[in-house]
Amino acid sequence: ATTVERIAAGEVVERPASVVKELVENSLDAGASRVDVTVDGGGTDRIVVSDDGEGMSEADVRAAVQKHTTSKISDIEDLESGVATLGFRGEALHTIGAVSRTTITTRPQDGDEEATELRLEGGEVTRVGPAGRPPGTTVEVEDLFYNTPARRKYLKTDSTEFGHVNRVVTRYALANPDVAVSLTHDDREVFATTGQGDLQGTLLSVYGREVAEAMIPVDSEGEAVGRVHGYVSDPETTRASREYVSTFVNGRYVSDSLLREAVVSAYGGQLAADRYPFAVLFVEVPAGEVDVNVHPRKMEVRFGESETVKREVESAVEDALLDAGL
Ligand code: ADP
Ligand code: MG
């Protein structure tokens, strides 16, 4: 990879969690019903994302690692009408490959083509050959930033990096209860969801029994927002950090202080100081009322009528707490 490419890679791939995010999005875009994520050393040593999605032919995978290759946009109208798939810029595999040792093993669902293994080292394709595996794709990323020492030095401890990875995988697991998502760190399984489609079961798998049992269902319709649904915890079951308030707008994770404040204020002072509830809330907003493409890499949104959205989300949570007698 050229120096320019390596620097450009830094914008897409900042840390192991960004690699995991891109790979998991690709698996979901490929229609996977299971996605297994394995990381070692917080992801700095090794990241493996394996799926049972549509897979790739040898020609597909050769193309996929080239710059700006995407199978997801057929014309400019797709871009303008709002793209349904998660990734659409055709950059992730190329840039991840430029700053690591990456092996892709893939086999298409369709036809009778065998599996292909493609290896990349610092952006160079070093091997393409036959392999054995069932239909689907496995991407293994080793030695992230081995050829960009400045960026490698910037990585935090394994446990900090793993914390970021865990948050990313947790979000996708919560947003996709119909996909079996697992996360393993240094040979220890952190969680595994069943993919059976119910959010409550997914919450149990991800956060454990104590939290799942403290969860109260939310389901309301608003005027500016459409439906607000999901779960929030009772005011006793909290954590000190805000990351346990997970909000999704039209199915996509967003980190939005307005929505977080709406959830917290619904508790009306029942929460201990500096404590956040567990919340997993899906807010469905008419497409014209929200801009989700503010920045494709950041998880921000912009609402047309933000004060109304806030009020309606807050009252949806209030109603749920009232119904539960809290
Ligand atoms: P983008 O997702 O923006 O299209 P990527 O670089 O992430 O770009 O991926 C390039 C292409 O490689 C995708 O468009 C897709 O065709 C293919 N691809 C990547 N990951 C997978 C996967 N897990 N299963 C099937 N195809 C994949
Ligand atoms: Mg992608």
C-alpha cells in the first residue's frame, strides 16, 4: 500500500472496533443468519468475522478487495433514494487489507463453485487459491497496523480496545434479534444470541438474567415519530455509563444525546445520580423527518422536529414505567 493509502485507511479504520464494525455490516448486508466474531488481544492481534451469508465467487472476492469496489450501488439513483444496505462505499475491505494481514475465505451460496482463499498483506494480494468451507464468508484480520507503527502506538490497552469491540457487536446483536450473533475474546465466549427473533431473548443473551428480568416493555405511537418500542430497565437496575442506553433510528444504531436525555428524563429523578438505565429503544421515524446520512462513519442523526421527537420518546418511556407501576 502507498503511504497515501495508509493514511487514508486511518479515516476508515481507527481501531479494532472499526474493523469489526465494517466486517459485521458486510455480513449483515450479505444476508447472514449467523455472524460469529472472535478477537484476540482486544482485536489488535486477531479479528475473525465469520458468516453464513451469500458468499463470493473467486472473481467476486478478487474484485471486492480492490479500491472502491462495491456490489451495493447500481446507479446514482440508489444513492439519492437512500441506500438500504449498511456499507455502500466499497472502501472497507480495501483499506483494512492495506493495514493488516488479511485472509478472506468465501464460498457462494449459489451455484456449485468451491471456496476461495485470498490473502492480502499490507494491501498486496499474496495468494488466491482453493479452500474448503461451507457457503458464507470468513474474514481474518491479523496484526492490525503492523505497517503503520504510529497508528499502532496509538492503540489503548487490550481491555480498552475490547470494550469498544464489545459495544459494537452488542449494538448489532440488539438491532438484529433474528441473526445469531456471538462474540468471543481470548477463547472466552462473551455472549451468543440465538437469532430466534425476539428482543427479550436477545437481551437475556447479551446482558444476562438480572438485567433481562428488570426490563419493561415500551411500545407507543407518536405523531412526529411513528412507533417507539423496545425495553427499558426499572430505575434500580442501572449502570454508571451511558452506553447502556442504546437507541436505534429506523433500525440503525445512533449515538444521540437528545434521545438519551429523553429516556433519562422519563424517570423523573428516580435514577441515582450519575446512573443510566438499560434501554434498547427502536424509534421509527418517517424517512422525511430524519437525516441519517449526516456522516456515514459517525452514528449521528438529525431530526426535522427534534423537540417533538424528544417529547414523544420521553412520554413513550414514561407510559411504560407507569404501566409497570413505577
Ligand atoms: P461495501 O460494503 O461498501 O460494498 P466493502 O469493502 O465493505 O464495501 O466490501 C466490498 C464488497 O465485497 C461488497 O460490496 C460485497 O460485494 C463483498 N463482500 C464483503 N464482505 C462480504 C461478506 N461477508 N459476504 C459477501 N460479500 C461480501
Ligand atoms: Mg462494507
